[in-house]
Amino acid sequence: VMSAPLKTYDTKALWEKDRDHNIHPWTDFASFKEEGSLVMSHSDGAYVFDSDGNRFMDGIGGLWCVNIGYGNDEMAEAIADQVRQIPYYSTFNHLTTPPAATLAAKLAELTPGSLNHVFFGTGGSMANDTAIRIIHFYFNRLGQPNKKKIIARTDGYHGSTYLAMSMTGVTFDHQGFDLAPDLVHHIPAPNTYRRPEGMSEEAFCDQTVSDLENKILELGPENVACFIAEPIMGAGGVIVPPAGYHRRTREVCDKYDVLYISDEVVTGFGRLGHFFASEGVFDFVPDVITCAKGISSGYLPLSATILSEKIYDVISVPQAKGAMFTHGFTYSGHPVVCAAGVKNIEIMERDDICGHVREVGPYFESELKMLGDYPIVGDVRGSHFMMCIENVADKASKEIFAPEVEIGNRIARHCQQRGLIVRPIAHLNVMSPPLILDRGQIDEMVGILRASIEATMDELVRENLWSG
């Protein structure tokens, strides 16, 4: 229940201010100057409202973020209380605050293996940049200064800072921008749906694991610092690897002294039914876990780079008299943000949100998979509250629609007209709703998706873009 009174807004004035002055991430300038932005102004539970009062089920959790749902008064009070206590203090030079210390210890408790040391930032890009900078420092301290190269995967997404985008393997995101030269090397995504025709999933797993080993050998193990991978690839298309992939790639990394970064920015904090999916779902323990988004349910910007004892034991040895570990940010360990993180975990544990996802997630999966009966739905994939529909022009050949058809955008537009927000990524539609959804709300979401897919097929036939 929302305790604050609803504000009223001048939508036209806000729309104009935003259009004229606000540069958005992933803006399509071909349409933005005419269409502008939809102004989202209110929220409650699993729903958001625009400034004209229209209600939408939030099928994307803001952006894989709002795990405990919107308008949580308990979270709002925790944030307000911390603002009154101490709204900010630096964590440089051996200073801390109660929320930073408390959250670091709690994360060490929740993570697998010996991942017991936490570096705080304010976003997933920053968490991944931090991981690389520390890993390079680690190998320098070990006297292996050549171990610098990073292996990532095609269609992996790791952020939008210069280095994080260099690790990102989504080619579409690189248009017109530069990347760090020769630092990051990509291997193919373990996309089971797109594996060679006639190849078993087991053989495909063998091939994708070999891709990693062959790339390490090609670059020279003495030059490779780390492998970075999302347990399930998010913005690249919710790509679920074949069974055993992560455990086996971890073994390859161990064989060549290559560190394994598990990018859990999306999969962490309950989206797959566990606080961390690396061990809980995929049965492996990485050297580093990066996380953000669900760590605070998006209420405030927070991220963490969580390091193993193996790494910490090296980087925490003084380099020389007076030398310091010179990495950090003004807002590392920000007390209000960390207080939100502490409260978020408290709410998730008390309400057993991970258990709820493990119970209801399979229902969400099975209901969405029934949409596979439609001729334009080639694949429905994902796990629990992280799902994707891949739309195709021909089911047998898996041929996708021409980009100008904008199939993902069409379906998303029809969903929005019916009161549901889903995310279009080229020919895909992605769902990552708040983790509090119940079966009735899942039925509502799937019903709207069904109607929107049908409306889109009718539209394509009318416009002679698809034969039906």
C-alpha cells in the first residue's frame, strides 16, 4: 500500500523538458525527437503508472532491478532513517559507517566458497571495471605483469563504461563507439537454440567449452588474466548455457591459472531463486562475483565486487612503505545506499522471496512456453523470473524477421497498449518482473502477451510483411 499521496504532473511540460535536455541510455534519435518519453510517475507492487494515471504491469522490473516490488514502505523508512543518522561519509583512508560494515559482512555470509571480501560501487559497469582493475593488480603483485587479456563471450553484456563495453559482446551496442584495443577477446555464446542442426546439447557443450580452452591457448595462458561470464546471459538474449557448461569452463580456467568472474548483476538476489546463482543453480564457485540491480532492488544505486580469499590475500599485502591500494570512488560504501542493501536482504530473507521464486518460477516458465504454439515464436527460454521469447519469421529454419519489421518493438507496443511493459531487444522480447508476482499476475501477463502476439501476427499479414 502506498502511504504517500499521489502527485499530479504536467505531462506535456515534463515531456518537453525531458526531450530537450535529457540524454537517455539507448536512445533512438530517429524517433525520440518526435515521440519523446513516456513519463513514469508512480508505482505500487508489481505495477507502474504514467503521469496521466495509466497503469502498467511492469514485466521488466524497471531493468532487471525491482526484486522486492515497488512502493515498499519498510524500505522507504530504512532509507529515510539512515539519511537522518548520517547521509554520507567517505570510506577512504580507513573510515566506514555502520551500514557499509554490516552489508559487507552479510554479503560474505551469502556468497559461496571463500568470497568474503567486498568492494562497493554504484552500478554493474563499475563492479566489472573494478573486478578487472583488481585482477590486473593481483597478477602484477604476483610478478606476472603480462597476464592482462580478458576473455568474454559474444552477446554477453557487462556494462557501458569504456572497459565494461569492451567486454560486452553485443555488436549492436558498439555502433560508432570505440573499444579498448586488443584487451578483450570474445568466444561464441553458448546459445543452445542456435546450435548446429543435428548436434546434441552434450556435443554443443563440448564445443563451447573447447572454445574457451582454444582461445586461452591461442592467446597464451601467460597472457590471459580472466574469463567473465553471466550465469544466464541477460541483455544478449537470456541465453541459458547447456548443462554443465559453467562447471566445466571453471575447470578450464583453473587448468591455466585464469580467474573466473561470474557477472551476477542480473542473476543475483533471487531472480533464479537463490541469492547467488553461480553455486546455487550452476554448481560452481567463481573467483569473483559482481552484482548490482537486485542488491538494493533498484531503490538506490549499489553494486558490489566480491573477491575470494585467494585474491584478497595477495592484494592486501603492502607493496611498499607508504603505498596504498589506490582504487575507489566517492560513493563506495555510501551509507544510505548500503542501508537500502541491508534492508533489501532482510526483507528477502524474512519473506522468503527466493523460496517464492523457486515455487512460482516454474509456473511462469511453463505458462510462457505455451506461447511456443504460435508460428512466430521460435523459442521460449530462460529460468524462473528471467525469461525471453525469440520471434522468428520461419519456425523450421529459425530465420528471423528483417530488422525493419521491428518485430520485438511491435509486440512490446501491443503489450503496452494492453497495460504490460516488456522489453524489446531486436527480434526478442524479454521479461524480468518483480519477484513478488503471484500466479494470478503471471496469468495476467501471459494473457496480454498472447493477445499482443496475435495482434502482431494480424498486423504483419495486413502489411504483407509475413505470409502467416
